[in-house]
Amino acid sequence: MKLIAISAIWCPACLIMSKRVKEALQQYPDWTFEKLDLDMDEEEALKWNPGKTLPVFIVLDQSGNEVRRVIGELSKDRLIKDVFHG
């Protein structure tokens, strides 16, 4: 599985979630991770149609198909439940 996180440096919730995602990923070493900054990687980030609320977490299967999308700030437990076990 692959997790794409779309965030922005000016987004307080994104900064909080960045740490939580990093911690959670330690429990899932078989997952790949890509972080896209809406300002720095705008063209690539917009391909995923992130909407207006950040951060956005997109889970892809092995074929690159989107299987779920989670938006906003979450507790670490909720992040694991919704993103990694959705």
C-alpha cells in the first residue's frame, strides 16, 4: 500500500499530522509514503484533487488505485484506524 499526504507548510494541522504520520509509519514498514506540499509540489498535488481542507491522506493499492481518502487532523489512534486499517 502507498500513502500520499498532501499538506502545506502554513497549515497548523498539517504540521501536527506530519509527526503523527511519521510515528504511525514506523508500525507499517511495508507501506510506501509520499508527501506533497501544496505550494512546493502544486502541480503534482493538484492531480489528486485535494479539495480545500488540509491535510489530505490518500491510500493507494498496489495498482495505484485510490482506495480511501481521509481529510483533516486526527488523533494518532484515529489515523491508524482510518488510514492504515480503513
